[in-house]
Amino acid sequence: MPHHSKTAAPAGFASWGKGRKIYLAVGILACMAGILMMAFSR
């Protein structure tokens, strides 16, 4: 399963538009920020 998803990811990522890549990056940053806030609030 890991190697299957690894081979499928680059092709799917390349076919995405620039807006979707930015949207994904913002989502990941927001998720990381939320995790950091939870970690520091303890």
C-alpha cells in the first residue's frame, strides 16, 4: 500500500492546478498551526 500511493501521488499532484496546490499548502499550514497551538496550550 505505501509504495502504491507513492507512485500515484506525483502524477495526481502534477495534474492539479496552481490554485489547488496553494489551497493544499494553506490547509497543511493551518493544520500544523492548530497542532502547535494545542501543544503549547498544555
